[in-house]
Amino acid sequence: MAVPPAPSTEDVYRYDDLHALSINCTLKPSPQLSHTQGLIERSRAIMEARGVTTELVRAVDQDTAPGVHPDMTEHGFATDAWPTLYEKVMAADILVLAGPFWLGDNSSVTKQVIERLYNCSSLLNAQGQYAHYGRVGGCLITGDEDGVKHCAMNVLYSLQQRTTPSTAEYDGAP
């Protein structure tokens, strides 16, 4: 794999103050080879070359409960890794969801991560803004069949809670 050349220290396109979190939504637990992991590593190398610090989590290795609440241990599950993972999501300026698609659809792990992200979309920060205010999201999709555009569309639509300015979602209320 080719690594991008290191930019000079006088590079005007430096982002040393940004942090990116990539969530690998592969179906394969560690340490199994994941093609999605390879694509994530290329993305991370590009960001790191510009000064962005990066972090990686493999979602399938986490004991994340299914559900629609920020902490599912309050709703009958014995354990839920989501609150800890969500802290990492909130510490990131850039969130990248990466995963495979099968039969024209995103992996079940990708869907679970999106489900859990959405249940936190109504949370507010200390300034009364939506908690995801000022952050961005993106996706990486791996697979060798038709449907990649459809899968990317679904992930990016789901991430709009993170990327769409709150004023763009006017609901008619004063």
C-alpha cells in the first residue's frame, strides 16, 4: 500500500487540532483479516499526513447492546459498551463509519452503530446546541457487488444528524 508523502512543516493544509474516529463495522472479529480495515488504514494515512490524529474501533469486538436508548443497561441489558464508545464519538471532530455490504445492503453491524448513534441525536451540549454541532461524518463502503452507492447513501443520510447544521432542520417552531 502506498503511503502519501509527508507534507512539509510549512504546509498550509495542516489539521493538527482535529481528531478522527473510524468505526470499522466489519462482521469479522479481531484479529481476522478485514478488507474494510485496509481501506480504513488508507484513509487514516491520508488524514495523519495532514496532522489529524486518528483512532480506530472495531465495532464487532464491542459488547454493544441493540436498542434505541443511550445506555441499554437501564433498559434490561446486563452490559452495554455503547456509552464508552459514544464518549469516543463525541471526542472526535470527524467520524468515519466503514463497513461491508452484502446483498445490496449495509452490514448488520453498520446498522447497529447507526441505530445507536441516532438514539443520541437529541442530546444537547453545554451551549444548548445539538451535541454533534460542529462535527462531520463520512463513510467508507467495501464490497464487490452492486449497491455501493445505495449503501453509502444510507450511511450518509444517517450521519446528517452529525453534519447538517441545526438551523437547516427548521421544523416551523418559533
